Amino acid sequence: MRKIAVPLACLALAAAAVVVAPSGSAAPPVAAPEPAYYSLKLPAGTTVAGLIRDGYDISHGHGSRPVVVATPTEVARLRDRGVELGKIGDVYQPVDRGVDAAGTFYGGYHTSTGHEEHNAAVASAHPDLVKLYDIGDSWKKTKGQGGHDIQALCITKLVAGDCALSSTGKKPKFVLHAQIHARELSTGELAYRWIDQLVSSYGKDAEITRLMDTRELWVVPMANPDGVDVVASSPSRPVLQRKNVNNAVGGCPASSAGVDLNRNSGFQWDPQEGGPCDETYPGAKAESEPETAAIQGLLDRLFRDTKGDVGSPADADTTGVFLSLHSYGNDILAPYGYTNTAAPNRAALVALGKKMGAFNGYPVSTGDGGVGYFAPGATDDWLYGTRGVPSYTFEVGAGSGACSGFFPAYSCMDSTFWPKNKGAFLYAAKAAATPYGTLP
């Protein structure tokens, strides 16, 4: 059984099927049932981790309760297993037709090309503030099938030695990393707005001007561009593509192929996370994917190792902060996410997480966060575990309503997501100088 994220191609084919009336005339097309979000109450002997291994699309999406994305058929199968489900909401929100400008979809979210054009335009317009880097290739590009560069921007008031892809620069570094899971639309859009906020505010906003004079602000707006292409291929009903598009492992339909890039890092990689058709498939081996190599390669250059082995705390003088944006659940997840055993710096990591959470209202958790599953091989654990840099996952979006789920209404960017998270990003960037110290 594969995870519940039903491929849009299948939905489209079903929707296009024609039911023939007895008279022989064609009846109107019948739309296929769409997936929805459901809460879970598990019977004795059934675990969230077990359901994930069985192929169900379960996420950290409703406070401390797991959520499954399921079609009516899959709901019936779960109920046959004794699982109690309660519908939380629909996957898709209403979208005004015809409102998407070039390079956007689903009401305003940017495509891979839209992000790339934006990155190039910002770098061209602000050569004194922005350096744009190609840090590696997507899976499709490595195979000569089109694809994309993985891009990173370094934003600061550039002086000699800045943004040099080195850990020896004078300015502490803050990294914002987005859309490693392609379907998590709000994350790339938050990165897009963060970039614009910085470059438009230098010399006008005193706080941001001081920040750009004293920090390197790195942004990876789209860590999984091939996956974003799949998501955006149906503009009004985006495809629930989480993984990259690596189809090299046989036995999976195209809609189920790929590797979960947030299970593929070189730290605590776990081959038991799922099979090739599952949403949490970690790949054939750690660091198997070019997108993983690109991100780890960047972070490896930017940050020195201040930690040593897994059981050792980071040095008190460690600099830098890393935020990986995900959706959804309105949570901040601090290391470690692969185990409930406390990280050596857990108290300091939680303290900094709570200060960021004071801006967006998100609570802080570690380990499985009470949901019942772990995330071995995640990017944030990799950076903290190998370099000691405080690293966090922000789960953006409520548990229900128009601003919940993977495909929230685009209006939520203005009403909720950006207003709540802008202050948290600014605080994280300031804290990069002394993340294990205190900051008002």
C-alpha cells in the first residue's frame, strides 16, 4: 500500500471518465473523490510509525496529534483496521480562476521558474547586497532531463570577504531553507518574502540595516525544484508531491517515485523509514540524492564543527542559526528529531526556540513531539549533529481551516504566515552571533 497522496494524474483520469446513460447519451463527467485530512485514534497494537511503514501519508499536522491525508477508499481501509478517523478539512482551498500571474499557480504561489527569475532579478538589482550561487543540481538535471540548479542567495551589505562560501568570514550566518518537501507551498513563499523584505529595507529600516551590516543572511528558497514542478503542473489542484522525482528504483509508478530529501542526510539515516513507493523513503543510501549533496555541501562550507561526536555539546562560542521551513502544524521542532533522547544542548536549543516562538506563537518540542514518529536523516539534525549549529524546523500553518494543510489559500501569506514569522526570522538572524548565549 502506498501513501495516501493520490497522484493528480489518477484523479484527472477518473474525473474525465464518462458515465453512459441507459439511453446511450453521455452523462456529465463524474469527479473523482478528493483526498482530505483526518485525525487518527489508533486501536491497541497499531502505531503511527507502523502506519507510515504501511504506506500511509501521515504528518505532524494537528498539534500533538498525527494527521493522515486520505481518499475515501483509504479511509475505509483504515476503519477496517479499527482506526477511528475524524475529518479535519479538505486538501484544496477555493482558488479564484484566472488570478495566477506568469510564474505562479494556485492563487499566487511561485513555480520553480518564478523563484529562479526572482532570484536573478534581486541579484541583478542589488549587486551591493546579494550574491546568487548555484550550489548543485536537481535529480532531473543530473540525468539530462531538464531539471534545475539548486540556488542559494547570500544577502548582506557586501564588503571584502563576505559571502565567500567559507566558515572563516567575519559575519555570523543565518540560513533559511525552504520547500525541501515540494508540496509545502507556504515555505517557499515565506523565503521569497524574506528576500524581498531584506533588499527593500536596507537603508530605510534601521533594524534590518543593522542586521545586514553585521550578518550574512543565506536563503535557499527551493531545495526541491523538480518536485515543485510536479506540484505546480496542475495549477488549481496541485499534486501532492513530497519527494524529489528520482525514479531510478524500480517497482513504483511515476506518481509514487522519489526520495524524501528530509530523510536522506548523512546523519542518523535509517533504511527502515520506508520503501521506494512510500512518502518517507530515505533513498538507497545516505546522501544518495544530488539535492541533499547540494544543501549539505553549502552548510559544510558555511559552518565549522564545534561539536564533535553525537553525545558532545556544541562549544559555547558556536555561531549561526538554521531554520528549515515545513508545513504544517504551527510548531517549532528542535534537535534531536530522530530520538527522544535529549540533545546535549537541549536546554539552550529549547530556550532559543521559545524566543522565536514568542513571535509566531508556535510551541517548541523535541524528539517525536508527541506525534509518535521520528525523522531520522533530517537536515536540521544533520547540521546540529555534525556542526553544533542550532537548527530548527518550523511547521507553518494551523491544524484546520483555510490556512491549514499543504495547500493553504494564498491569502494566508498576508493574513497569517508572513506577519507571524517575519519577527521570528529577524530574531533568529540576530541570535546567530551568540545562539547559545542570551539575547533580549
